[in-house]
Amino acid sequence: MFCDKSNATRIFKGLEAEGYAERRKHETDGRSYRLILTPLGETVRQQVIVEHEAYNQMRLDFISHTEQTTLS
């Protein structure tokens, strides 16, 4: 993500406030938390994946399938 710890914390707090993610205490390490997507967050994640793949495909439509495979 190319951001420092405080920036990542601020971003996550925003996701948490919007209901996209939540923190849960780690099962064995009392010093840490697990960051988990809520069902709403997972729905948005799936939509973003579909949109991102469509965008990438649109950007690559000008080269052949063989060239796309080579690029991958």
C-alpha cells in the first residue's frame, strides 16, 4: 500500500466506521488483532475485483491473446 502504520490505521478506521471491516482479537496473540472484512466489505471487494478485471481487459484489448498471455 506504500503507506506507514499511522496512515494504514487511519484508512482501516474509516473502513471500520463505514461497516466494511472489523477488528477481532487474535486467538493466541493477545497483543494483536485480525482485520476482517464484514459481509458488506466482502460484497464490495467482489464488485471491485470484477470492475478491476474488466478495466484491465479493456486496456489490453488492443493486443492479441498470445501477447496477453506472454505479458501475464
